[in-house]
Amino acid sequence: MKKQLTSYQLVCYVGEPLKAIREIPFEMKLTAQLILDELCHTWNKARLEKMIDESLINSDREGFMKLSEKYKEYQ
């Protein structure tokens, strides 16, 4: 795992702005990634359920079978 660093560059102020770099903490990055993963999973599952319902309404057996196979990954 990459080490989290914080680095600062301080220069005597003569008109040049100070530069500071600070990394986002690992816990915040992980939390954000988990939330995004959960949102994408939920959205994809709902979309797939809607497509399955439409294939049932349209009596599309072949489409239903393909979508049902994809849906197994979400259970």
C-alpha cells in the first residue's frame, strides 16, 4: 500500500505564494470508494430489475433468460 505523505514547501514571502500539498487520509478515500460502489451496485440492480420486468411484460422469453443470468450476480 502506498504510504500517505504530507509535504510542505515554505518560501520566504517576497511576493510568491506559499505552496502546500496535503493528501486525503486513507480512511476518507476508502469510505468514498465504498459509498460509490454501493450506489453503483444499487443503481445497476434496480435498472436490471426494470429490464427484467419489461421483458416479462413483452413476453420476451429469450431476453428474460439473458437478464436473469446477469441478475444472479446481484443476489
